[in-house]
Amino acid sequence: MIWNEHAECMDREQLLRLQNERLRNMVSRLYYNVPFYRKKFQEAGINPGDITGIDQLKDLPTTKKQDLRDNYPFGLFAVPQSEIVRLHASSGTTGKPTVGGYTRADLRTWSEVVARSLYAAGVDKNDIVHVSYGYGLFTGGLGIHQGAQKIGATVIPASGGNTKKQIQIMHDFGSTVLACTPSYALYLADTMKEMGMDPSELKLRRGIFGAEPWTEEMRKEIEAKLHLKAMDIYGLTEVMGPGVAMECEHQQGLHIFEDHFIPEIVDPVTLQPVPYGQVGELVFSAVTKEGMPLLRYRTRDLTTMTIEKCTCGRTLARLTKFLGRSDDMLIIRGVNVFPSQIESVLLEMSETEPHYQLIVDRINNLDILEICVEVNEAFFSDEIRQMEGLAKKIKANIESVLGISAKIKLVEPKTIERSEGKAKRVIDRRKLID
Amino acid sequence: MLLKQLSVFLENRPGRITQVTKVLDEIGVNISAFSIADTSDFGILRMIVDNIDAALQALKAQGFSVRTTQVVGLVVPHQPGGMHQALEHVDKAGIEIEYMYAFAYNSKAAVIIKADDTLKLVNVLTESGYHVLQEGELMHE
């Protein structure tokens, strides 16, 4: 299903003209209304009139998370505060939160892209959408809420927490769509099992999962455990919130709503564009945003992109593969390690659930990687030999994938901390900076 | 002719065993035999109890990884050489013992044995004239 065929299936030349026009408009707003950007343009010797289209994006300044911190809280807003009708914030990786300000028009745009996302997932007005993303400063809850309301679905604003009650509500109200983080989806499945509830008693048929990276294996596990089709949604507070990009039913990548968010894939070091299909850092320019329009915002997400037309008919560019973030990458003994790689190894070994934690430490100048893996009932044997064999097998598989050795520690179920939002996968005890 | 044994996965952390015995205490389950196999990181607690279903359910509800295993409860004379003679029959039959632990009750002694071929073990022992414990037998002693 396509919510806005005009925008989502637009001829790419027509789309380019629209993007060029919107970029020109954005650049002039930034130059005249945001001192931070005016200074950057002046330093680079760029006049707003010099910019004619998106082929010049590569010459424009980028925006980093640090710039938001430096201009905390409202320094990058492009309109007076009186025009801002909503504030959101995401937990900053360090220090102060990252703030997003929205005008009335921004909230309309946001609802529009979430409406498109839900339609792409096959959700419509007949659905009962259970939103377990947190409501509050986090964009997840209210973001999905507004879009679901726009398409006329029945929205249950469950928010996060109180898991058993949520399951009860899902059961009693007949929720057909679950929106939450993928790790919370697994947590819900575990809790249902604990409560002795069979997920087939529920009416769930779609999951709108995002806000943290997840693997194909995790998708399969969620689908098997919750009896629904798990769809990936992408977004970030700095750009808008959930609904920047979304999978369609063909699940061949996430369609970027390019008429609002112009994507680039760049080399994280040189910031030069990389060819389609090659891995690079995803950068967005939120060209229609009024409240806080960020130019070339560096997401730190490493991904690939294609502009091939999708089977669904959408002409929008697709993000095809997320390979982690350029900033959650661990360097262990000189080797680049992504937690998602370890998760894939664990999930390929059917015996283990994806509940794991990486603990990185430096002892006697040597990096030590310890992987705690929860022992689930399915593979618990009462023979020491078999349990030790399992630990050895995990160790060997990890070594073959990462090229480094790790200590495997088998731990009791439910001992690795799960927050009801994002899973804490990595504890890095090394002090790599002052 | 086989006994059901309860096994619990435990990390090597202070207080973990007490957590298990507390759960069993609360539901009034009695432990007849008990052993721990340990490694540097984790241990496996093995028990023969009088109400295995209740114990299993209660421990699962507390989040423990629990399972049941079929083992043989061999009754031997409680005197020097009692166990040795029985084991000679087991060796002769070529049965591999995975693990075993022993306990004494009333005036008798018993050995819990997990073997690669449990049924063969039972046959060998009964044919040699030994008594193997039946499910629930310890409760009525």
C-alpha cells in the first residue's frame, strides 16, 4: 500500500528538481536565520545564491552531533521560539541531550512520513496500533502515534514499561500492530512465555521496529516468537524522528522519504560521496524542516544505498544494509569489532538467545573481550562436558568471524541487564581518552 | 526403574545455592540427594527430590535454567566393598559413567549414576541381583 503515490513514486528527474528547489530554499533560510550556519558559509566563501542544486551538497558544510551540543539547547533553530510548538530530545551519547524543535508544519510533515511508513508496512485504518515506544522527549512514541492517527488506525498509547500489563492489553484489545524497539519485542515474547501465554492467542500481524540496530537473525527470531511480520523503521531526532526511512512489504531496504530528507552516503574520513552500493556514512539534509533544519547531518550510521526502483513501485532511494555505526565500533587489539557481528554469530547457533553483553577491558596493556551469554533452557545440559563444549563452540565461531579471541562466560538467564528500551550490549572499561 | 533428577544451572556467585534451597523450602519440597558439579565459571546442581514437578515449576518461575534427567538409583550394601562390587559389573558390561554421587539413608546406601546407556545399566544391575530405586521409593522409606 502506498499512502502518497505522487511523492513516493515520483519520476526521479522530477524528484531532483523538487530537491534542488527545496535545498536552495533551505540554504537561504540557514544563511539568514542561523548564525552557526552563516558563519560556516562565510568561512567557506559560499553565498546562498551560489547554490543551485543538490550536486553541490558535497561542497557544503556538514553538521555533527558536537555542533548540536555546542549550540545547546536552541542554537540551531531557524525560527523564533514562538513558532516552535514541540520539543523532543534524545539521550546524548555523552553529556547533554540532543534537542529537536518542531513547528506546526514540521509536525504535519512528520505525521505524513510516518503515515507513509505505516502504509508501506501494510498498516491501515482497520488496524489497532499498540505503541510501546516511550512517550515523552523520545521521538518514538509520539512520532508513531501521530502517523497512526493520520491514517485513521486505532492507537493504543501504551508507552514503555509495565510489560505484563501491556501484554494483557494487547490480548484484550486485540492489537494487530506492535511498535517498539526490536529488543523490547523479544522481551515481550519472553515475558509472554513466562506468563504462560501463547503469542498465537494475540492478533499481532505487523511489527514496526526501530530505534536500535538489529540483525536479520534477530528479525527471524522475533517473527517466529511473536507470529508477526517484523518491519524496520529508521529515524533520528536530529533529522525528525521515526519515519525518515521505512521498509515496504518487499523488505528490500528502507525507502527514504527523499522529498523531505536528502540522503548522501559519504566516506566518513574525506566526507566525499561514495558510489551507490558502497558502504559509507549516511548524511541527511532535512530540506523542508522549519524548526531545526540541519544541513548534511552526519548520522554516524554506516550503510549502503541504491536508487533502483523497488518492486513495490516506489522510486525513492533505499538504504540497503546497515553495518553498524561509525561510533559504536570497538577496536579490540587493533581489530574493528561491531557488536552486531557477535550477535549474528550467537543467533546462528540456534542454542542461544540474543541476550549477550560484551565487556571490553584492558589488563596489562592487553585488550580483553569477554562475552557473557545467557544460558537458556533449550540448550542447558546437565553435563559439564556439553556446557563447556558449547562455550568452546561459541568461542571458535567468534574467533573465526572477528579474528580475535574472546573469553566466553555462560551466565544464568535474566542476569544481563535489559532496559525496556535499548539493550546495553557493550561495556567498555578501557580508558581510551582522557 | 529410573529416577528423575533435577538439574539447575548456576553461576559461581555467592548465595546462588541458597536461592535454590530457599525456593524448595518455601514450597515444602524435600531433598533426598544433592551434588554439585563445578567449573571455574558455573556449576550444575543435581538433586533427587520428593516432588520434582513442583520443584521444576517453582525454580522456572524464579528464572532458573532447570531440566530433568533420567538417572539410575542403585542400592548397595552399606559396608566396605559394597559399591565396588556393583561397579565391577558396570565396568564389565562396558558402560560409561558420565557422573555419579552417593548418599546414605536409613541403614542403606545408594549411588545415583548417569551413564551413556541408562537402560543397559539398569538391566546389568538387576540381572546381577542389585536393587535400583523406583520413582517415589525414597519418599516412603
